[in-house]
Amino acid sequence: MNTGKRNYLVAGNWKMNGSRSLVNEFIDAFSGVKFNHVDVALCPPSLYIPAFSGKGIAIGAQDVSHCDNGAHTGDLSVSMLTEFDCKYCIVGHSERREDHGESSRTVAEKARKVIEAGLIPIICCGEPLSVRENGNVNEFVESQLQAIFDLIDVKNLQNAVIAYEPIWAIGTGKTASPQEAQDVHGFIRSYVATKDASLAARIQILYGGSVKPDNAKELFAQPDIDGGLIGGASLKAKDFISICQAAS
Ligand code: 13P
């Protein structure tokens, strides 16, 4: 279903879910599976990252410290992620912003660390329901992304990925309609174009929020949606594979 726009990326975010047996189930399910024009990645809890090393599945972390190695109990550094072949790192997920009070500035610092280490940041943005109801979605998302452009030179964002995840659609089963999602994705791309037109044309913008096998195809068909960041449905190998196939 690739329309010749950009390559798709479908990334699974396991959040604080999973087990050794689920890791093994995924390694078995993915062995020998190929997708056309779709990059596929899994972001399991960090403890399970080493188990995926060398298994042919691109791996990402769900978060990273904005600091270098040192006295930061409980945190992981980018140098650790690179040692275990991580290709991607999610930064600024709304659950991190809410549960850990991460500001957009901290998220930008994390994205910078990820880029400096040669990994690809998946930079999350997205509004709560109250912002949508007030009609201020674009302003809200712009302010989250502005922090990225304030800190990081556009030439260093060439491989970055943006994920738009409306908070009211996360884990609720209430997905944004393809048109609602496209409207924000289109806005994000036009906002990026105000910084750098060629970056806007190439940057992958993923949609996240209750993506399932039965709605993925329609979402991915939108001109500015380049794949998905998948939560709940990435915990079932069959569902995750069918979402990846919807993009291929
Ligand atoms: P769900 O797919 O469970 O709604 O989660 C989306 C998400 O937050 C992915 O990062």
C-alpha cells in the first residue's frame, strides 16, 4: 500500500509489559517474516533488549536519560543503548511526561543525546482531551515540537522520527479518525517545513493511539501518516505483524 511517499515505520511500544516468554514468542513469530517498504521496530522494557540482540528485529528503548553516565540511580544512558544494538529510542512519550514530570525541554535534551549517539529518536507529541475540546491542538503540538527545534539544529534532525499520539486515544480503544489524525500530521509537516523544507518532505510522522489490525490500513493510507507507534496491539505477535503488513 506504499504510495511512494516515504518508507513506513511501525514501532511497537510494549510499555511496562511483557515477559521472557513473550520475547521468545516474538522472536519465533518474526523469524523469516519480511515486509516491503516497512521498517519494523520493537521497544520492549530495557531488561529485554539484550534478548533481541542479533535476532533480526530492530530494537528501540522506551526512554533514556538526558545525562551522561554517572550518579543517576535507575536511569539508562545512551552509551548503554548503543552497546546493545538499539537503533531507536522513544523520547517524550506522554506517559513519561505525566508520570515523571518530563518537560519539553528535557525531552529535547534526551532527543539530542540520542542523536549524538547515532540512534534515531522517536519524538512523541500529542494533546490531552481538554486541549482538543478547546480547539488548541495545533498550538499545543507546536509548543512541544518547538522545544526540539530550539535545542537541535535541523541538520541533526535528518533521521529523527515524530510520533503524534493524542493522549485521549492512548489505550482507550478510541482512535482518532483517519481525517483527524491526518489534519494534525499535515500541520506537523507544515510546521517542520517552516524550519526546513527538505526535512519536512522526508521526516517520518507516526500515528499512535489505539491502532489495531482493523484500523491500521485506513490510518496509514493518509498522505502524512508514515506508520504507527503501537501500544496494546504490539503485545500480540499476530496483531502486530498484521499492522506491519497493513503498511507494506
Ligand atoms: P495504544 O496502542 O495501546 O493505544 O498505545 C499507544 C501508545 O501509547 C504507543 O506509544
